[in-house]
Amino acid sequence: MATKHYPLSAMKRERAGKGVARALRRENQTPAVIYGDKKDPITVSIPTKEANLEFNKGQMFTSICDLDVEGTTMKVLARDVQLHPVSDNVLHVDFLRVTDKTTVTVAVAVNYINQEEAEFTKEKGILNINRYEVDIVCKAQNIPDEIEVDVMDFKIGDSVKISNAVLPEGAKPAIDDRDFTLATVAAPRVIVEDEPEEAAEGEEGAEASAEGEKAEGDDAPAEEKKD
């Protein structure tokens, strides 16, 4: 499975700093830097509208950008994105140069398939998902959109492990020292309604009656009681 690609254009910028960055943003440009592959970093700017659009698609960290820098196309992968604290607009992007040998650690969504047909569903079991995404180590040119876990044969009480997931060729979990849990299958919830406590209510009624009788006996004025 090949990594998805998307295009962006960029312009080189000679200067850096907060003042330059603010000036670029006023011109609807977002500052960015390209690094990696044992080459010197390059500071560039990219159109803010396109940067926000790609980030909001949710695949900027798992898709390769074909970045056209003034006529020269570079394959890069977004590794860090700074956002405005209020508007969530993209303020800065760090791009990593990508080659056929580049290996990266990325967070990939987990898709639990065949839940409706699963054994536990027939028994009214519930799939409690612990991880909706996992970090995997793979080639930058081979980042999957998601990894699948077939839960068809799982039963109540079973645990779904990372070893049950289908990973791309050459990929491995970033956590490789244990077979960690992705989800568990729990028994159906049973709601038990409390029965009315008749005895307790009877006791409360008796106490209330006794208090009433006592109160009636105290109705006489204090002077008459003395007599």
C-alpha cells in the first residue's frame, strides 16, 4: 500500500524570525521549514488557505506532500504543525524530506471490522475499545490510511491484541516489547431495579405515628401541664 500524496507550492524565504513570520501571515502565507536527509534546512512559505485545507483533512501527518519549491519538487512529510490557540489556523509547519529509505513513526487509525457479524455480538457482548489509533514504524513511502483488526471470531471475555492487527509489509508497532491490548469484549450490561423496602417503610410509618401521638400529648399549654 503506497502512501497518499497531495500537492503544495512554496516560496523560499531568506530571513526567519517572529517579525518575518507575522509579515508572511498578513500576506496569507504560512512559514515552514524543510529538513532532513542530511541536507541543510530550507525556510519556505506556503499558502495559508491550502495549508489549513490539508491539515483539516486529518491526513497531513500520514500523506506525502509533493512540495513544489519554485519549480523544484520535493517529497516531504509534515512532522509538526503549530496552530493558533484560538482559531486553530496553521501557523508553522515542519516538513521532513522523504526518500525510499526514510523510516518514520506515525499514528495510524485502527479499524475494527466485522463487529456486526462477530460471535460476541450474537451474545449481546460489547467491544470496549482502548485504542482508536496506534503508533507504527514503517517506510515513509508505505504509510497506511489505517490498520484493520478482524473481530469476527472474538467472544465475550476475549482481548484484542496488536498481534491481531494487519500491518503493512515491513511495518511494526512502535511499542515492540509486549503484545498490548487494543480492545476487550465485555459481557452485556444487566440493569437490576431495586425492590421497594416495605419493612423499612413500615418502620418509618410507625415512627411517624409515634411522633404524632407524642406531639398531640404536648398540645396542652405549659401552665396546664404544671397543674
